[in-house]
Amino acid sequence: MPNSKQNHRLATTGAKDERSARSRAGGARALRPQGPPPAGQTVIDFRGVTMRYPSGDLGLDRATFQVQRGEFVFLVGATGSGKSTVMRLLIKELEPTDGAIRVAGRDLREIGRRRVPFYRRNIGVVFQDFKLLPNRNVYENVAYALQVTGGSRREIRTKVPDILRLTGLSTKLHNYPDQLSGGEQQRVSIARAFVNHPPLLLADEPTGNLDPETSIDIMRLLYRINRTGTTVLVASHDAAMVNKMRRRVLELSQGRIVRDEPAGLYARDESTREFAQRLRAPSSRPPGV
């Protein structure tokens, strides 16, 4: 039975271990919600957000919207409407000119530069161009997301096969990116983004380079992830997919939120008279374009 000195030594060692663990986390725990957020919690909160680039171009103009826990939301709009600006602001690649952004209740202005990497580790991001590591196979690409967050070997051996089964990649774990189809590469990208089970998953044009059938598979996978409780925000030009899924739609135009529908289409229904008026209106494009 330990004496008082041994108890003191054990307590001291335990305290040191605890401090070391907190240091390795680098503050990530403070940024990550403890357990799943309660029903109805706001995961994304934009309040009067304006983003003006150094060139003078306006990315967002007083954009205000909220996304609740567990929602699946499409962000739509023409090229240059502000979709990518929203995504870049959410991963703190940009800082807004004005307004406030909160993610899982945390004001992004409070996150210093040194803590940005830890913040990003708690958000899954899927890109149109996949951004896979070409010199690593499927298993290693997905495992890398756990390695950079301090995941143990046991955790990697458990989580990676699970996520590869979920994404239908169990038979491709030894393949390299250049040995995969575009759809398979996007599945690897999604697996890597979701292996940590983040509370928020951002997908920027995830089906932009894929054929219609593959696009359906990718959206089906994102929907399956959403059903586990992860909030999903998808920026998309894929009108057919948005129309089929009939999820919440936020439409941007010239940096402003112009439409918010709970089960919307890619474009608002247009009457015959409105279409005729649009045909008669002067074109905003140069002649011949």
C-alpha cells in the first residue's frame, strides 16, 4: 500500500502528465465542443459580416445567417457571389472587414494565429481538387489527419479502417491517388475530413469535377455523414443535385444573402413574366460572350 511520500510522488507525476497532455493539445480542447452540441445549438453564426479584399472587391456585404447543429445546408450563387469567401472565413484563411463570426459558440476573433491550426483540426474540409498527398496511399492519406492531431497508433488502427468502410474504400487502402478515379479520390478526401468526426464539415464544390452518377454517390456519402450528427455546409454549382436533395438553401448574390429556404431549389421559381423581363433587360456581359 503506498505511503504518504509515494502518494505525493504519484500525484505530482499525474499532474505533470496532465499538464503535458494539455500542452500537446495546444488549446484544441478549448476550441472543440465537449461532446455533441445540444439540440438547436447554433454551429455557424454570421452577424453583419463584410469582407472587402485589398483590391477593393467586395466578397461579402453585411451577410447574416445561422446554421444549427445537424443541418445540411447548400450555399449557392453565381461565380463571384461570395460562396468561397464564406468558406475561407470559416477556416480563418481570411479575416472579415466588419461583423462577427462564431463557430460552435466561439468568436473567431478570439482565436490567435498560433491557435488557428488547432481550430482547423476540428473542422472537416473537402475541396473540389481533393488535395491528397500524392506520395501516400489511401490508408496513409486518411491516417495523416489523425497523426497531425496527436492520434495514437491504436486510434489510427481503429478509426482508419472504420472510415474507409463507411466511404466504400476498404479495397483501395493500398492504392495511391493517381491509381484512383476522380470519385474515389473525392471519397478519400471526405474520409480524411471526417475521420476525426468533426462537429462541422465544409465542402467547397465537392462534385465540381465529377460526372452526374459519381456526384450522386458523393452527395449520398455527405448525407450519410450528416445523419451521424455532423453539420454539413456545401458550396455548390450543381443545380441538379441541389434540386434533387431539397435541403436548406442559402443563396448569395453580390455578397449578400438574398434567399434562405428550408427545402429549396438551386434557383427560385421564376414566373413567365419575370423571365420575359429578364430577357428584355440589358446584358451585363460584353457583346459576343
